[in-house]
Amino acid sequence: MSLPHAILTALVEKPSSGLELTRRFDRSIGYFWSATHQQIYRELGKLEAEGLIRALPGRQPARGQKKSYEVLPAGRAELSRWTATPQDPKPLRDTMLLRLRAAAVVGTAGVEADLRRHLELHERQLAEYEEIERRDFPPGRDSAEDRLRHLVLRAGIDLETFWTQWLAHALAEFAELPGDEPA
């Protein structure tokens, strides 16, 4: 149920075409809620059919013209309802953690190299988030909207910091493991 709400959020922030939305997902919302271009276009159709958004009238009627969408009052009400509804946190599901558990019984071949690869990926993501923070949230930018957006970015920074620290710790543990035998 969250993809429609991610789209509603993006459209409340700025009416957009499907293409503009997919680009925004690729650059911002997609950092914490990913969706394929097909999923976004499919949800736009559903949201329009449900009366939560509408296509803005084009300047000139033309076949194949890109549609821009805006949120209708019913869509804003749905987004407000969803925002106010309590939700439990989702349990962590991470294949690397499961693979480490399996490595304890079948051996660690290939795992250390993948831990290093994961560390590099998380370090790159952390650097990207920190660059976004420097660029988009300079001191003094403290409207309510900016503070909440920054809070979301800080969650990403803190998660990537956790993963880089944990992976460095895991690699230190690997350095001390005897051979490639199951525990």
C-alpha cells in the first residue's frame, strides 16, 4: 500500500508527469522506497481511476502528449489518513546476514569478498547522502518541511553509517577466523 502513498507525496510536493515522477524516484524517494517505471505508471492509472489524482489539462490537446498529474482533495485526505495511521516496524530481512548464518555451518568461501564489496557499496551510498546533505541542507534551512526531509536523509546517513561500521567489524572478525571450515 505504500507505493501509492509515495506517489501521492511526490505529487503533493510538485505536480508532475509520469516521466518526471520516475526521475524524482530515481533521485530522491527511491533512496528509501524504490519502484520501477512500470510500477509508477501503473499506480498513476489506479490513483486516477480511484479519484485521488487527476491529469492536468494540457495546453493543447495532442495525442501522445505527456500528462502531468495533481493530487485531488480525496488524495490529500487519503495521504493524511495514511500518515496518521500507526504502523509497526518491519522485521529486518537481509540476505547477507542469512548468508553469514549459513556460512557458520557450510563454510565461508566467497563471503569475505562479498563483505568487502558490500562495504564499498555502503561507503559510496554514505558519501552520496552526505553530499546531498551538504548541498540541500545548509545551516539555517529549517522550515518544517526542510526539517522533516532532512530527518529522512539523516535516517539514510545513519543506516549507511551503521552498515559501514558493522561491515568493517565483520571483516575484522573474518581476519581472525581459522581457515574455510564450517564452525
